[in-house]
Amino acid sequence: MSTRAIVRTPGPDFAAGITTADLGPPDFALMRAQHAAYVDALRNLGLAVEVLDPLPGFPDAYFVEDVAVVVPELAVVTRPGAEARRGEAEAIVAPLARHRPLARLEAPATLDGGDVLVAGRTVLIGLSARTNEEGARQLARLLEPHGYQSVFAPVVGGLHLKSSVNWLGGETLLVSGRFAGRPELGEYRQIRVDETEEAACNVLLVNGTLLAPAGFPRTRRQLREAGLPVVELDVSETRKMDGGLTCMSLRL
């Protein structure tokens, strides 16, 4: 169970971040409002939320999940795959050090936290344009002494693993068509989203409640049929920057 979260407020330069999305120009005022609603949702689910200031010169820094992987035993500071984002990792060290022992990935490793899905004691690590095999191996070695088993899975579409796969608790995953039936997912029960709603894959389980992006009625129905409490949030501006619900917080 999570008791706190770390987030970072988007800065006025957030629209200068790295993105491949073609969803229209981002709106800063709307981004701030949506981020504030996200923080409120985390607090309503029982988390004490530490809100960090924007990080000048790093427009993607509000995607705090990419710069660390957090489990109850430790926090691993990553080495982001986009060189322009590596300064963000230094800025997360002090906030995390107040709550966890720290470890760090070292070159030539690259790894974004968006490629890491912790599902109980299993850690799925996506090998993507942002996360290389060395990064995955270093993370696996750091987590293994604490009882975690890591599984590597090539990311064949989308930016990160969690663009396509997320944990719904127990033995159930929400997946896109590109991951449905993949052997790396083992014996997990899979709920496959409709191909028209792939962006709905990026959901976030917090203390038994699922935060889900608004605007995907088929996926909402699937999740509710699975018996999960669902809170929908509008993340239109985050999606314009290749992000989603999981990206914007570190849960501790």
C-alpha cells in the first residue's frame, strides 16, 4: 500500500518537451489544471503528496516516474534514454533520499521508469528506444537481492512498456493488442483494450482504486466488469507530450 507520492509541477516550457504525438498544440493552463486534479486524486486515495517545483531547462521533468524506480526496499535512480533528460535524475536524488536507500544505474545503461512495471514481486522491464539491455540488467541485479524476479520484454510499439501494459492487481494486466498473448507476460490474465482505445492502457493502480484516462468508454466498461473501482481523469495535455497517468508520480 502506498502512503505518499512525489510529483513535479509542469513548467511553462512543458510544451517544448520531447513528443511524437500529433494531437494538437498543448495548453499550459489546461495542463496545470489537469495536473492539479491528478494530485487531488492521489490525496483522495490516502497519499501524502510532495509537490516539487518546475525544473527550469527540463520541460519533461514533471514526468518524474522516468527518473527513478521505487520499491519498498529502495529507490533506483535511473539514467534516462534521452540525453536531454539526464539532468532530471540529479534533481530527484534529494527528495527520494528522505524516504528510501538509493542506488543508481551507471553508463552505458539507459533506462526510463516508464519501461518498468512492478507487479508484486515480478518486475517487467521493457527494452525500448529509451531502455537498453544493460539498463535492464543493472536494474534486475539491484532488485534481485530484495526478492524481485525481472522479466525483459521488447517494446515493439509505443514509447514505453507502460504505454501498452499495466497492472490491475493480483494476476491481471491491462494490455494493448501488441502485447496480448506475449510469452513474457506468462500466466497473467490479460484484459485487452479495443484497438481504437490503446491510449487507455496507461492506468495507475493506487491502493485498490484504478486511475484511468477519461474518454475511453469501452475500456471503462471492461474495467468495471472486472470489479475494479475506477476514477477517470482527463489527461489530454499529458497525452500530447507522449505521457499518461503513470508518468506523473513516484508512489512510495
